[in-house]
Amino acid sequence: MILVTGGAGYIGSHVVKQLLDLGFEVVVLDNLSTGHRQAVDARAEFVKGNIQDELTLDWLFDTYPIEGVMHFAALCLVGESVVQPLKYYENNVAATTLLLKAMARNRIANLIFSSTCATYGIPEVDILHEELPTRPVNPYGRSKLMVEHMIRDLADAQPFPFVCLRYFNAAGASPSGTIGECHDPETHLIPNVLLHLLEKKTDVSVFGDDYDTPDGTCIRDYIHVDDLANAHILALQRLLRGDKTAAVYNLGTGTGYSVTEIIGACESITGRKANVIHAERRPGDPDRLVASYEKARSELGWSPQYSLEDMVRTAWKWHLRHPGGYSADQ
Ligand code: UDP
């Protein structure tokens, strides 16, 4: 059985679905602070609780035959982390310390940790590989990097197989149309543009158009959430087989798109026109973040299968079917 913390969130819920589809048994631990109960596949066990709660963790490890843990439960907004840094250190770092302690106490190994390209900071090269220096420029990136260090230190002290996956920009939704991206407030580019095209409530803001990129808007590497999910499963299978793995893998497609290009892709796929306004730069945004996924390809046998068009198409299907997100689904 696999314990998935944060399995009611956007990426976690897609991983849970894939694990179940492959025949794994899954127990989800989520406090539903940002996740949605409806996002958790009915085939999974669900426990509402906090990773900081030692009694709940000991009970989970005692009750279920847990062979591995996927740890998604975290806060993940760069802008919020700049304004409320301690919230990030408490929820992402201190809380994970307690999860790791509980794993060590209960002799549970095999951890897959959700990390981020925000650990690199403002890179000096165009394509990022895992050996580059990590100099995060916001508390969110620092909190994730601190956890990477904690995990490595634990693995130096005792046998503790783990993999840290540094995500680039997760996008898209399950092609089934049953689960998708649903944040409140929504801050991410693709859902913001699609929700605008759906409801026309607010205009689309482009945060900064004087970056050092061809059209002046920030470039990001968007990766389909089911491609991310597949990488988690390949990493888990290696850990469960006892294969030696490297500690850290980037998960991106190797191709970057600017904010303007993303808005254009959303317009052409939906056949609708966006009202775009130009706004101030958002604090903490590097010009360009694009992954090399060569290490994940050669060591995990992973490569992304979905194109940008697939990401926008599957996200659009989700928004069309669930215009009010999960809260409107009963
Ligand atoms: N962005 C934007 N308008 C929006 C949301 C995002 O211009 O409504 C920009 C943002 O400044 C960044 C890029 O789009 O350059 C991707 O932002 P997102 O929040 O989706 O992901 P992040 O890279 O912060 O994880």
C-alpha cells in the first residue's frame, strides 16, 4: 500500500488515480486545507488529517502495510510565500520533519518527494539540469530545498531510499475529465486564461512584458499532470525493486512557452478571444525556467507524452465539465 499525503490536491489526485489504475492500494492523508475530497478516487482509503499529527501517522503506519510514501502535502504559491514566509516554513519544512520522524520511527522507507524548479532560483543557463547550483529566490523554493537537504541527511544517517522530483509547471487534467486543477484563489496561468475564456469575469493579466525573452513575457516549461504522475510511478517502482536511483530528477518537457504564447494556445484551442491587460511584474518570477529531463529519461525511462495542445485541451474539458470546480460538484 502507498501513503499519499496531499492526495486530494491537484497533482496528488492525478497520481492517486494512476496508482489505482495500475493496481496499487492507496491511502490518502489530506487535511483538505487546499485539496478537495471529491478529487480523491473512490477506490482509495481516505484519512482527513495533518502530517504534523504524530498520533495519526503512527496509527496509519500501524494499520496499513505501507511500502512507500509520496509526499505532496505542502503550500505552493510563490507570491504568498513572499508575503507569509513563516507559513511556508511551518507547513512545508517543520511539518515534513514530523512526517520524516514518523517514517523513521515506524521503519518506513521509500519516499517520493514533490520538489520544484523554484529550487534553482534565477538560472544562468537556458536549460536547467540537476547539477546546477540551487539558489532559490523566494521562501517557497527555499522551503522545498530545505526539505531536500533534510531527506538527504536522513538517508546519510540510515537506509532511506528516496527520490526528489523537481516539477516545472504542472498543467492539464486527466483526459477522463473527472479530475483537474481547482485552486481558490486560482493563480496559475493556464487555468486563469481558461476560466477567463469560460466566464469572462475578469481580464487576463500578463505580469511583466519587459523580461529578457523574445516577446518580453516569462517563459516556463509546462508539463502535463499525468506525465508527472507517470514519473512518480516509475520512481516508486524503482525504489520498491531496490534499484539504486539518483536523488533528484527534473520533470519538464525541455520546451518553454512564453505567457503570450500560452494565451495564444488557449485562444486557438477554445476558439475564443481573451481580453488581455498588461500588469506589473510579479515578485519572485525568473525570466525563463526550462528543464533538461535527460536524467529522468536515462535513469527512470521517463519521457513526457503530452503536448502543450493536449494540456490545454484536457484542462479545457475539465473546466467545461466543472465550471465551478469541485465545490459545485456534489
Ligand atoms: N502569469 C501571468 N498571469 C497570470 C498568471 C501567471 O502573467 O494570471 C505568469 C507568471 O507571472 C509566470 C507565468 O505566468 O511568469 C507562470 O505562472 P504560474 O503562476 O502559472 O506558475 P509559476 O511559474 O509561478 O509556478
